[in-house]
Amino acid sequence: MTTPAPPHASPGLARIAALAAALCLLITGCSFSTGSTDSGTDSGGKAGANRLKVALVTHGGRGDAFWDLVKKGADAAAAKDGIELTYANEPEGAGQAELVRDAIRDKVDGIAVTLAKPEAMKAAVAEARAAGIPVVGLNSGIDAWQTAGLLQYFGQDESVAGRAVGDKLDGLNAEHALCVIHERGNVALEARCAGVKKTFGGRTEMLYVEGTDPDAVNAALAAKLRQDPSIDEVVTLGAQFALGAVTSVKEAGSKAHVATFDINKDLVKSIQSGDVQFAVDQQPYLQGYLAVDSLWLYKTNGNVSGGGVAPVLTGPAFVTRTNVSEVAKFAAGGTR
């Protein structure tokens, strides 16, 4: 069967089509482009001419699985909302503030930031506001977000969480708790241990360690446990430190139990086995998700969660051996 050849388009029609396509490109900009407009940055969402740019800037350290959960939540919100998301982190306050200034220079539409060291961040946040860029807080700085000029805040009240842990230790008949602070000067970590000390009926002692060196943390903890056998509870402030504490307790020949703030999939297994008594879950995935999504809602619909006067709490919730199976499947998927 022979298929007839298509009719030949006249030169005049071809010129008209070409002119129409060029005019369309001039009017719609990226309407004919495909793929992401990103160039080597972490991003989520779909490309588009009106795509919002949001920067997430945290104090997270390298290799800390906690911040992977925060970023996964942020990526999920960015994908849903069609946001071009960039993520940057720096443990030191001055460095984190400079990352915020980088985002300002990049003319982003919104910034989500942690306030682990509020004083170091104040000037940078003020510069963002002066540039007309809305800034929301997450994870750290619940007592400082309003005075710093942030629009909204998503996280856990660390003082409340610490007091809840103190009450929990009383219920477990503990007598001497060692609260391990892995980053000196971090207001959230200090508030956790202060909260434990406030409500715990026994003795609470602080141990400051350098969290960026896990081997040194484990060695310092083991040495402290050998030095003081009366310590019957080790409270760590991060899942990876709890896992290390289990090893330190065994190496020291201590009878201390281990409890912690924050969870990940490996810690879930330790709770299931009984190596770790319990964990306080502040839901980092949710923090990242809500922070990014809130900026989209604010830019597109003027919404302000909490009315700008109250934080949106994501915790605390206790994960114990009796309820750990409820979150285990999500932890295995990397979102709890």
C-alpha cells in the first residue's frame, strides 16, 4: 500500500510558523525548555518560569544522619510545590550566617534557617528581611525566633522535651544521669540537658564532648563511666551518639542504661533489642517539610502558620520498645 506524500508547505507558511514560534518564545520565556534550571545544586520540584527559589541553611555537621532526614522532608515539600531548593550547612555560627548572606545575594524568594547560635545569626537574618526575603526557623531557636525577626518556627520545645525526659527517668528509678552535650554553645542541646536537670529527682551531670570526632566522644564517655560507677543513666542528644554510648557502656563495664533524643533506622533496631531504653522523636523530616512548604504557602497565599506568634511543635514524642514497631517501617524508608 502506497502512502501519498504530504503536501509541500509553501515558503510563506514556513516563514509565518517560524515567526510565530519566535514570538511565543519571547512572550513565554522558558515554555519550550525541558528539565531543571538547576546547575549542580540540590533541588526538588519541577522547572518553570515562575519557580520559587528557597534556601535551607542549617548548622548540621557533615555525616550527621539527622540532617539527612531534615533535607528529605524539605526535598519532598520542594517537589510538591515546584520549588528550586538549595541546601547548605555549617556548624559554626559565623559560617552559617555567611551562607544566609550567600542566599540573599542569590536573590532567593525565601530562607529556612536554624538558630542553634542565635546571636551569630541575628545580623544575617536582619539583612534578609531588609532585602524583602521572608525567613522561617526550624529545629533550633524556639526561644529566639521572634526576637530574631523570623516569620514562623517549626520544631520541638527543647526545654519541655528535657523536662519530659527527667520525669521519664524518675519513672525508671534512675539515680544519677549523665547528659552528654556534643556541641558546646548550641542553645537547643543546652536546653535539653537543663530540662532534664530541672525535673529529674536524682543527680544530673553534664559531659561536654567534641561531636565531630565520634571516637573521641566514645572514649571520653567510657572514661567517665569508669571513673564514676554510680552513673546509671546516659542521656545522649543525638541518635548516633546513643549508638556510640552503647559501645562505651560495654567497654567501661558499666551498668548504666542509655536513652537519647532523636532517632534513625539504626537506633530503632537498638530500641527493639533493648540496648537503648527510649528516644525522644522531634520528627526532623516534618521540620524540613513544614519549613519549606510554609514559605510556598506564604508566597502564594499569604499564610503564616501559628499566626506568627506561636511556634508549630513537631515533638516531643517518646519511642520505646512497646511502640517502636509503629515507626520502624518509616525509619527503614529513611523518613523517621
